[in-house]
Amino acid sequence: MKATRSFSVRPRLPQALAPLDDLAMNLRWSWDKPTRDLFRHIDPDVWEEGHHDPIGILGSVRYERLVELEANTDFIARLSEASHALQHSLEQDRWFQTRGPSPLRQVAYFSPEFGIAEALPQYSGGLGVLAGDHLKAACDLGVPLVGVGLFYRHGYFRQSLNADGWQQERYPALDPFAMAIRPVPDVRIEVNLAGTPLFARLWRADVGRIRLYLLDSDVDENHPDQRVVTDRLYGGDTEHRLRQEILLGIGGIRALESVGENPQIFHTNEGHAGFLGLERIRRLIHDHGLSFAEALEAVRAASIFTTHTPVPAGIDRFPRPLIERYFTEYAASCGIGFAELWALGRRPGNHEPDPEGEETFNMAYMGLHLACRSNGVSRLHGEVSRSMFSSLWPSVPEEEVPIGSITNGVHTATWVFPEMSDLLNRTLAPGWSHDNYGEWANLGDVPNHELWRVREQGRERLVTFARSHLRTSLAARGASLSDARWSEEALDPHTLTICFARRFATYKRANLLLSQPERLR
């Protein structure tokens, strides 16, 4: 008999420990060291083995341990301090609030993946990590932003090596009720997939003061084939990807409306969510009586598009028959023919097949067509993008193609390791992790030997972690203790080591690491 609901049971916390629930359910813990240290203190082993998951800690802690913690005055004091810090961070004015009145009400940020924490595995690589850092930075700066994505029931695969050294993948089933997300009650989102309705529920994650909404198709109203639309990140065939992107873009706009969010600006992180522009056009036509041309201009005026890939192979493209099947009726609902909709994903005046021999709808083209501002993710990538997409503006010189660049950054508090953080706390003003670069003026006063010592500590920690991970991997592959002994000397913290920490897809160009051997020497 199939279960209709999954339950995650957590022990009821004593009153003195009740703030742990609020701390665990707000992903601010992922970059707040005092809060992370609190949960680590409850059970260090479970913390390390369970991917640093506060919800997992609270779900596994023994009652006797809770009694111990309740009687620990130092722990209770630290808990009270962390709880007040969370509340203060949610209420205090930040950079955005202190710069005077602003007409900006809210920005909606759409992304197919968000890398916020290991305990919320809804990401695969740099695109998602950037999106997660984007939300965290918006929180620190007080920027009014709301995130929209999909909830993947199996996330992205976890990989391991078998005894012969071949990669194996597994997709562990995720229990959303055992994660730092909440169901949004009484909300169902509906989109049309080639004549068949697809329903989705909403989950909400709190990233500090930022709300992130995730659409999930695994609901009873859907046919089994429909329930798996959001099963895996970047899984399935071309049609499966199209269904995901329809739900993300069109369903995402409907989700925001259903929960009362009213953004003025819409930012798409790559082309996966590009269909949100079509839904906004349709709504302007239906709700305000605009023509298609007027609605198109209105949508452009409030849209931003970020492109990440430097090669065409990294861009989603869908064959014409598939787009016709899913969007002919949708085009009619906008009062236009399919040809006008199709043109949004094509080069101007291009009716020829792509080099692969078929006509395809290019999601990056649509993102650029529907945005007033577009950017690459570094100055060099901006140049590459202007060259790669110059055919969209045939009468414009390549150097004037309207694609700018904003160099990817990172969320400082997430990525600075503890020893470096301690050094900066001693050297810089208190707001160094989230205030502007003026707070970094004293960095030049740090003695070189002290900075180098901290860097060495970081390398030692990295090598220790890598060796431990290697030992675990070798044991899982059946290696004997003697065969695994070499892992104790793997890597050298005093030797330059260059790694390729990306998916090993062809377009990622791993061979670039070895393309200039003289520079490596």
C-alpha cells in the first residue's frame, strides 16, 4: 500500500531549548559561525556525518542529551545570544535601508538551482552556488529580493567509485519534512503541458530575511508521469527538461502571485527560467489590454538576464516540433501566432536549420530578447558573450552589443574559513563581512608572515579533509587497511596542487588546465 504522507519525527524540545527550532529553520545558520557551533556542540559526530544539518541533529538527538544541554548554563547563554542575533538580523536596517528612499519594491530572482547549504542539496555546481550566494548577499545588504526555483525530490546525484575505479551515481530520496523548508499551505500552482494540467505545491525556505519559493510536482493531483517532472536536477531527456523549465518560468510567476509577492524587476539566472517572460507578456495582454508589442516592451523594461556559459553547447535548445506542441495554444492565448513566439528564441530573420541540422528554440536567445539588461559573469566572459551573440544585433558593431559584465563574487561569510575570519576580526572593522570595501582599508597592516601562517593552516585542513575522504572512499571500495595506507600521505600541503572541481562535461574544457605548461612551471 502506498503511503500518502511521509512523517519526520523530532523530539519535543524543552522550553529552554525551543529557540533551536527557529535557528534550524532559517538557513542563516549556513553562514553564521556561532549558530553552526551550537549545533555542532550537540553532537559533533552526527554534525560531520550528516552534512552539517541542524534539522538532522534535532531529529537524532537523544532525550538524555537534551536534558544535559538544558542544564548547561553556558550552552543556554550561547543559544540565547544566537537567537537574539537572528532576530536582530531580520529586523535591523542594512545597506539598502540606509541609502534613503528607493522606488525599488522587490526583485524576483529565478534560478534552476540554489546552492545554499549541503543540507539542502538543490544544486550541482557554480550556477547554483552563485545563486545561493546571491540570496545570502541580498540578505546581508537588505536588498528586497525573493527567490524562485524548483524542489527536486532526488536533488543532484551523489557519486562514488566502485572497486574498479568507475564512477557510480545514486539519487537519494529527500524528505522535505526533514529539511529547512516549510510547506506553503493551501496553494496549488497549475500549468498546461501540451494539453495536460500539471500541478505543483510550494515549499518556502528562509535565507535570513530572503524568501525562497520552490515548486514541487510530486503531488497526488498529478499522474505518475507528471509527478516526476521535478524528480532530479538536470535529469531526463529534452522533453523532461522543457517541462521543468515551463514549470519554473510560467509556474514561478503564478507562484509569486499566489503568495502575494509583487516584484517590479525579474532577474533570470541563465535561460532555464526564460519562459517567465512569456507568462508576464500573457498577463499584461489579458489583465491590462496591451498589444503583444506593448507587452513585450513592458516586460523588457523590467527584466535582467545573466548568461554563464562561454560556449553554445552549454545552452538549452529545444526542437521546433516540441515547442509547437507545448506553445501553439499558449501563443494563441497571447493573441499572436506561433511564428511570433518562435522568433523570440531565434536569430533575427533566421529560418535556416542549426548546424546540427534542425531548427531549435534557443533559451539564451529568448533571455536576451526579453531583457533590457544582460550580462556575462566576468569582463572576459562579457567579451566572449558579445561575440557569441552578436548575430542577434546584426547592425550593431560587436563591441557595442548590449551585453555587459558583472564579475562573479562570493558571499564572504560563507567561504572565509575560521582562522582567516579570526584574523580579519582582529584587523578590520566589525562589519568587514558584509559592509563595503572601505572596511578593508586596514588589510595592508596585516603582517605578511601572519597572513601566510593562516593560509598554511587552511591548506593543512584541506589536505586532512581530503585524506580522510580518500580513506573512506577506499574502504567503501573494499580496500584493505594496508592497501589504503597510502592515503595517509596523499597530497602535500607544501606543493602547489591544481584541481578541476567541476562537472567533467566537454564544454567545461578541463584541458585548459594543461594548455599552457610553461605557465605551470
